[in-house]
Amino acid sequence: MDALIAQIVEKTGVSEEIAGTIVDMVLENVKGQLPESMQGMVGGLLGGDGGEDAGGMLGKLGGMAGGLLNK
């Protein structure tokens, strides 16, 4: 999750604290839209347990978070 927070900070210029809050908000939103059996996968990807696809997922979540800031 630190990599995603760092990416948000770099791309948007917000503080790490704000970026962390954004990541938490996006995660909760994504988890809330998934079946319960899949919700743990989102946390696993951000916790570093997602394998090679984790980087792609982090990028997508970072893009979603960046979009929230630009509204």
C-alpha cells in the first residue's frame, strides 16, 4: 500500500496522510462492490500478496484516486 500512497503523492502533490486517506476510501468502496468472498483479494493485492498483477491493480487504484482529486 505504501507504493500506491507514494504514487498518489508524486502525481498529485498531496501529503502522505491525505493520500493514505484516499487509498482507504477507494479500498472500502471497491470492497463494498465486490462479493464478500472476493473482498480479501483487494487487501491482499495492496499488502503485497498479489503477485505480478499487483502492480497493475495498484496503478488502476492510483488512477481512480487521482481522478477523485481532480473533481
